[in-house]
Amino acid sequence: MNARLARLVLRRIGAALCSLLFVVVAIFALTAALPGDVADMLLGQNATPDATQALRHALHLDQPLWLRFMHWCGGMLHGNAGNSLLTGRPVSEMLAPRLYNSLLLAGATTLVAVPLALVLGLACATWRDSVFDRVMTVLTLGIVSVPAFLIATVSVFVFAVQFRVVPALSDIRSIHSVGQFFLTFAMPVATLASITMAQMIRMIRACMIDVFSAPYMEMAVIKGVPPVRIMLHHALPNAIGPVANAIALSLSSLLGGVVVIETIFNYPGLAQLMVDSVMSRDVPIIQACTLLFCMTYLFLTTLADIVALASVPKGRGA
Amino acid sequence: MRGGRAPYGKAGALGRRQALRLAGAGLFAATLPARAVRAAGAQDPQPRRGGHLNFAGLAASTADTLDPARFALATDYIRGHMFYDGLVMLDAEMMPHPALAERLESDDLQTWHITLRRGVTFHDGAALTAADVVYSLARHKDPAVGSQQRVIAQEMADIQAVGPLDVRVTLRGPNADFPSMLGIVSFSIVRNGTTDFSQANGTGPYTCTEFTPGVRTSGQRNPDYWRSPAPWLDSVDMIGISDDMSRHNALLSHDVDIIASVNPRLVRLLRTRGFGIMESPVGTYTDLAIRLDEGPGRSQDFVTGMKYLFNREQVRDSVFLGFARMGNDQPIPPEHRYFAADLPQRPFDPDRARFYLRRSGMMETGVPLVCSPAALASVDIAVVLQYAAQQVGLSLPIRRMPADGYWTEYWMKTPMGFGNTNPRPSLDMTFALNFASGAPWNESRWRDPRFDQLLLAARAQRDEAVRRQIYHDMQVMIHEGAGICLPAFTTSLDAFNPRVRGLAPSQAGQLMGFDFLSHVWLDDAAGGAA
């Protein structure tokens, strides 16, 4: 690896860190701007002004904002995200099992979605305007346009209620064998994969068609290079950058953006935890979750950018 | 006051002192009837022991708790009944019966002597003592605990252990309904000194095997339960599914055996597929509160006009699809033993409404109706009301607020806003907390010194007939004076797989007053639903 590429990569990582810093401040400001706090939410309809004030004092919520921000930043630097205001347990302890669940679901979806999307996207681009391409276009546009909850609810109704082949709820505890693993994850993974795949296929197809229109591709065809070789040796290397970006964008929402899926299958993941915490104003958890989602997003997009940088011969200085 | 009745003389004649003297003359111990609580589902022949039940409630979040003081939702109350017991339990008619307390006695209705049941043990094996009871009750008064029932708990001025199994509670004033108050699940008994509620250590029918907030609560039969032979089930899993469709699908696919809060639109579908529906006549109501201290509500004519604008039949039949009982602008539901049945039902009368509204001079106020999904069905009720208002020439803009933060930001803070109130164990509590002049949740800011006097009089009254009369008149006063428009009482709908037996409706709340898990049993011979 040469110095020029290293510099570009470092600059990209530096930009990511700056974004992270901005996100940290933004998270704190936004959670502070939420109407009401955990004391209001805990007491709810049964609140009286003095009871709320007393509870607020007991939870140290009456400290000034900057002081709480300092405490929080100080804690984060030591790897301590604080305690949940609601349960009093450490944030890390509450996050860990949810993160595991979310990673499991996101991982399974990625394993299914990425290879399938690549193959189908490339096939669409290769046989552009064929019957296959048209059918795929209609299918992918259709799936992208239908909201996730509808796909999930209808498939639960068909496969779990009518045919009773899979459970309606995805209960991780019930998994004791590989078969059960597939049954439990079949529905949520299928729903999530179909949505992310649809996006990826559309974007991969567009990138590839873009590359196909380049003069050197025409040259390769005229030379009589077989189609598979054109695809893998001439087109794909030149499309890796945009394709990696398309995949990263689709995957980055899998951790935090699947509230609907988690709700419908009653799957205890991070997104659900985040929504709960916003509802109850459990600020330390909101902050930790948001930070985690932002970091995932930044990690994936930065990774895609680095892949793109590394794949461009000009960037490599060759 | 109209509707004032003979038993206690002319209007305004009954002072607080007189009422107390009356009660003092009795000088008998107000002892709770010791009759055993009716085994639920007596129609079912032979309850069978064993099996595992899956239950899905309406909500699960990280706010789920095992701390009785923080119980806020129906799922919390169910969890509470799973692992804990109170001193008192409420039956299907909301009558208090002794539970962990063997006897509750008082000579003056102010100092109560509680004798605890002998031989009750916590899940960790420790015996129940007076110290546990003192701790469990007194902690509600500590603001740092964040108790939902702090206002009510403050009625207990002094709580002391006077023997290993004897507790003396001194109230701030006489209150014959003190036993009912102890029937609130939040006043369940925990071990003395408990501050960590990540596990439950109670005396209840199940021991806690797993508790993950927002995910699951699991329990196993407590073999040493004092109400033996209950519970019948070996183990129970409780989850929360907030999505309506998913919750119903989970029942239809047999993933769960019971679901709470059935959508009225799906009742027929569930019935045709062989599932059972339980309708519980709980006294929950959604009301429009018109503040009497600001805005158009300062005109009594405006309030009266608005009350005539409610098309209660339409609210019951189209908003609640018939699963509700009509309200009469006072908070006591028709099935309650103290319900003022002779109070004429206020009709939907656009002509009279127009007359009163015109006379109030408030036709052009433009004050909005504030509603929110947080207050059950209030958005739909607001639309029904808006339509009726249009017919009489009153323009009522609707402002729909998000559920999130509604109770702290909007409720009771706008001239006209909707609220939602759950039934309380006694009329005294309903009146004292929601309608008395100084009540913390007096939605319409209605003030009537005579109402306050009657409230105190009823508390100190042992004579059932006199109490009934007082409560009757208080309902009439609210019906006529308060700024509360109460169109309907909701019915709680819960659905179950036919193999679940022993369920019976209760006025005390959803699913047998949240206590169904110590009553139900599984009949696997019954065959599943389609």
C-alpha cells in the first residue's frame, strides 16, 4: 500500500470521527429537547407537581444540562455508558443481549441478501431488457413500494396462521436445533432480505449498466470476449465502488431501522429498546443506542469508501 | 342541590362533625367478611393441575417492572398478581376480602388494626411479618421511590408494627373504604428492606424464573402458596405484543393461549375460529373535561350545551362497536352496586344544546377539542362530537396530539381536553382523587363545598343505606355540576384458546381483575380452536 492511498484512507477515517463527534453533541441536545423527562413518564397520569419534582431530584435530573453532558462524556471516555434511569442497571448490561439479537438477525439477513442481490443484479444488467429483467424490475419495484409491515403481516397470516408451518413470533429461546433456527428466523429474515435485496438489486443493476455503456466494454464485446468474462473481469472491478456503497447503504439500516419487523415478530432487538427508551425518556439508553447506530452507519459507509478508493487504479497510484 | 334526599335532612345540614358522631355511636368493629373468595369459573367441573400457559399482553417495554410502587400498566398489574399478594383482594364485584391480612378492624374507622395471616412465606422461605407490611406500605410515601400511588398512600399518616403479626395504620381521617384502598395491586407486600427489584420475592402464586423488561416474564408454580390448591398451572410465560395484528396472529397460530385487549373489529373472526372472548365490564372511561375556571367553560350554559351534544348511542355503537355501556356524565358505571340508576339518562338533544350554547354567547369561541391516541378512542369521539356541533352551528376544531407526553403536556392543561381514567377500588377514591375541590386530578376544576362535605360524611359512615344515599347524591351533583362529559364506559375484551378454562368476567379490571393466572387451568381434552 502506498502513501497516497494511506493518506486518502486516513482522511476518510478522520472525516468519520468528526461526524461522530458532531453526532455525540447532537444526540445530547436532541434528548434534552424531548418534552418531559423520565420522572414525568414514570408517574404518567398519576403525577403531581411535588412528586415529579422529588423524583427528578432523586434521579439527579435537576442538575444543569452542561454538567450532565460532562458527566456523560467523562463516563463514555472510560467506556462507561452510565445506568438506565428506569431500571438502575448498567446500560451495557441492558444493551448487550439486544445487540446480540440484532446482530444475529442482521447477520442472517446479510448472508441471504448480499449474494442473492449480487447475482440477480448482475444477471439483470447482463440480460438487460430481457423478459427476466422486466420481471425482476416489476418485482423489486413492487417490494420497495410496499411497506415492510404489510409484507410481514401478510406473510405471518399466510404461513403462520393459515398453514401453520412457521411460528408467528420469533422466540430465540425456542431454538435448540438447526432446523428450529431456520424456522424461527425464516419469516423475519425473508421479510428483511426481500426489502434490502430489492434496493440492492436496483442499485447494482444501475451501476453495472453505467459501466456497460463505457467504450472499453464495447471494445471487449467486439473483441469477442465471452459474456461471463466480460462481466467478471472487465465490468465488475470497475463497478466495485458504487456496488459496495449500494450494499453498505442497504445494510446500515439493518441494526437500528427494523423497528417494524422487531415489533411484528416480537423480536427483542436494539431498535425496540431504542423506541422504548424514547417513550420512557431513559436518556442514557437512547444515547448509547443512537451512538451505536451512528457508529455502525459510519463504519459501513467508511468501509465502502475505502473499498472504492482501493479499487480505483488511479487512487492506487499504479 | 337538586336530588337531595330525606335521610340526612335539608341541603347543607350535614356537617362533618355530625357524620363522625353518627359513626362513633356504632362502636362496632368493621370486620371484613371472612368468606372465602369464590373459586373462579365455578361452572367448570374439575380444575386440573399442570401445563404451561403463554400469555400476550398489550405492552412490553423497558418500563416493565417488578417494583409494586411503579406498577402503571395492566401488564404490570398482572405481573404483580403473579408474584405478590396484597393485604386485601377485590372480588368480581370489587368487594374487598382478606388476603395476607386475616382481619382488618377499626373502632373509629381512623385507626385500623391489621392481623396478618399466619404461616405465609416469601419465595425465599422467610416468613411474612409485620415489618414486611410496614416497609411495603410506608415506601410509597418516599418521593425517591417514585410511587404511582403516593397521593393515596399519604392518607396513611402512621404505619406501625405492634406485634410480630400485627400492624396498626392510623389514617389522616376516618375512612370506611380503607380496606378497598389496600386492594390496589401497587400495595402488594414485598420483603422488608427490598430495594433491588430485578427479581421478585413475594408471597404470590408463582415464583419468578425470568424477568427481562420489555421481553418476558416467566413464573413457576409456588408449591407453598397459601391459597392452595391454586394456582393450577405449572408454569407461565408472559410477553407483550403492542402491534394489534401480531397479537391476534399469535393467538390464531396457537403461539399464545390468551391475549389481552382484543380489537373489537376482530371479535367475530376470533369467535368463528373457535376462540373464546371474555367481556369484562370495567369502569374505565374516556371523558371530555371542560375546565370551569377558564375559557368557555366559565359559562355553565356552555357546559350544559356540550353535554347535550354527545350522541352517546353513536359513540357506543360506532366508536366502541357496541362493546361499551353508555355514560351519564358521572364516573360510576351502571353495573356498580352504588350506581345511581334513577338518575335520568342525559339524551342527545341538538335543540337543547343549541339553546344553551346560544345563551352562553360562546358559539364563536373557536376553542379546540384536544384529543390524543393516549386517551382511548378520544380521537373518534371528538369526530362524533364535532359533527354534532356542526349541526347546531358551533365550530369545534379538533387538535390531535401525539400519545407521547400527552399526560404531562396537555391533559388538564387545556380548556377542553379528553382524558382517560381507570376505575378505582372504591367510590370514595374516585370522588376524592378526581372530583373533590382539592383533588389532584380534578379535570374540570369543579369546586363544590357540599360535595366535599358529603365525601367526608360518607367516609365516616357505617350505615350502608345512608352511604348509598350519599353516594347517590354525589353522582347527581357531578352529573349536573362538574365539567365532565362522559359518553361511555369501555368493556375490556380479552380472547383465549378454548383449552383455557376458569376465566370469568370481573368489574375489578381486565382478566379477572388482573388475577386470572391464579384461577385458570388447562383442559387439553377440550381440543384446540381451528
